[in-house]
Amino acid sequence: MEIIFASNNINKIHEIRNLLTGKFILLSLQDIGMNEDIPENEMTLEGNALHKARHIYNATLKDVFADDTGLEVEELDGQPGVHSARFAGENKDPDANIRKLLSLLENNENRNARFRTVIALIYKGKEYIFEGIINGTILSEKRGRKGFGYDPVFVPEGKILTFAEMELSEKNMISHRALAFEKLNSFLSELSNR
């Protein structure tokens, strides 16, 4: 069974292909010839994920899911949140985003944060939402070369390595995205066994 992941983000697609199990063939937007950048103008992660999924579903009438992820920092009242990818500007520069984050947290002892992923699935025309959250801490400097986004400065609760220092297989066991996709996987597996 084919299912579209409404993303052209190579890193995300690679992560998700490693997470999705069962009888599903994962198609990216590039695989279906849609290279457009779908706007993320909603005020919530749920809103953005639903908007992207609906956009692709309306264009293809095929089963689709989309996600949106935000880093929510306690000391910054949940920022950058829904604006995580564009925190330092519209060009989505991960290094600039990290620099801005670290600058705002400079001299702050409270470095508690969480990553939250929301997945919107449209399956046979019905909409479903899945969520994954992982708590952790923001470091004062980057560590590691793997991963993407804020991974080099985020240490998950109970761990000593940043997401950027972990192997993908280790990150995929505990990450916010993995937790949300585990819920999606379980749901899709149930559907495919009916």
C-alpha cells in the first residue's frame, strides 16, 4: 500500500523510511513529482501538519501524512515552537536558528525544553492526529555532526549525548518523531490487517 509523506526534507524522509513498518511503500513529494514548498502559515503544529496533508490530499486524492515539529523552550515561553524552522529568518538556516536560541538563553540556568512532533494523517478521506514529545535540555554549545535542526544542542532527558551525537538507530528509539510515528505505525498496521 502506498502512502505519501508530504515532505521534501531528505533528512526526515530518511528517518521515516527507517521507522515505517508493515506493508507500506513510502512516497515523498519528489517521488510523486510535487516539488513545491507548502507554506506553513498556521499558528500551531497541528494546524501546519493538517494544512500540508490536506493540500497534498486535495491534489492527489491519495492517502497522505504530514508532520510539523517544534522545539519548545520553557524559559522562552514555548518559543521557538511553531516557528522553529524560521526562528532566525525565512531562509530556514539551522545554524542561525541555533545561534539565536543560544543567545536568548545566555546566562539562563533554566534550559529545559521539549521537542514535539505532530502528525496529521488523511486516510481514505478521514483525518487523524498523532503526537510525540521528548523532554530534554539545551546545551550552551553545539555537539555532534549527525542529525539536523536543533539536534546538536538538545540532550534528551536521561541521556548524555545530543541527538546529533547519536546514531540514527539510537535516536529513532527515543525521539519525538519516533514516538509520533510509532503511534502512526500502530494505527496503519491495524488498518492493513483488517
